[in-house]
Amino acid sequence: MNVRVRAAATVADVWQFISDPAGWRSFPGTEVEYRVLDEQLHERFAYEVLTGLPTREHRGHVELQAIAPASTEIVWTESFRPRMVGTGGFLRTRIESHLVAAARDVAERSESVDP
């Protein structure tokens, strides 16, 4: 899954909200635990989901690309394997819609940062 969202904010402002999974939009009724795998300040952030979702090998990667001085593209990618056979399509739909909402939420919050 790959989601692209533009934020009318600097990369540094967007980074504030991407680099802390605890502040990400949560799955309703679910507490998800993440582990950071890689982090390059103001550029990329990689993680894996440890608990909270019925998935295995669930990894995510966020890249921030400056488009203009105060415009950033958020490229958020996730991959996973379902724990139960036959649930992959359902999980993909749910997780993808959550990813879109999370990326938009990060964009909106970063746009409201005072310069």
C-alpha cells in the first residue's frame, strides 16, 4: 500500500508529527505498538507493528519530500501478511483507509504549526 499526501508545511514541521508513532491517529478500539527500525532526520522513518493488529511482518516506511519551501509530500508505504488466511483483502482495505486518514491528519496538524 502506498499513500501520497501533500502538506502546505515545511519538511521540519511535518517531521514533528511523523517521527512519533504515539501521536499517530489510532485504530479505533485498538492499541498498536510500534518499533522504530530506521530514522533519517527530516527524510525518512521506518517502523514495524509489533502488536495490536492481526498481521505479521507488518512494516511501514514514511518519506518526506520537499516540493517547495513550505510544501511537503508525505509518501507512506506499508506491507504486511495477515495472521488468518482469507482476511488479507479485508485488512488491506481497513489498513489502507486508516493510512490515508493518518497521513491527512499529519498534514493538517503540520499545516497548523505557527512559523
